[in-house]
Amino acid sequence: MDGTALATVPRVFSLGQGANAEAGQKIRQNVDLAAYARELGVPLQPFVLEQRNDNGDGLARDWAPADIGADRHYGYAFQWFGLAALTLVLLVALSWRRAARMAA
């Protein structure tokens, strides 16, 4: 098996009833190692192995890196500043039209 040892378990967004919502289920989206160790009744190592190689089970193992970079944030900032500029332009243009109409 080829993989990487992770000191912390990656967590993803999930809808549920809290930290123990996945207790007793076969498939777990977010694993709390301490709670899982209590559920099993055995001590667990404080790390998780993220498997990299394919063992023929049909599961995709193309893990995204933990840090995807700040480029995405620049895109969001450009989007919001663009919307703010559009709002300002529309406010000025519509106010000018309204003032011109009321003056006539």
C-alpha cells in the first residue's frame, strides 16, 4: 500500500445531528478518532493513512492537496468588487435619469 500519514483527519462539510451522527455506520464522512476508538473499545494511532495506489476496488484516490492556493480567493474578491462597482454605476445612472425626469 502506498500512502501518506496525516496527523489530522481532513473534515468536509456535512449535514447532520452533531459529532456522533455517524456512530455505528459503515461509511463515515468525517471521522473523530477519539470517538471511534471509544466506540470500538481499542486504542487507535493518532494518525490516518491516506491511500494513494489503486488496489482494484474501483475507488478514486486522487486526493486534492490540503492547500489549493489563494487564487480562488482572488477570483471571489474580483467577483464581489465587480458586483459592488456595477451597483454603484447603476445607482448613479438611475439616479441621474430620475433627476433629469423630475427636472423636466
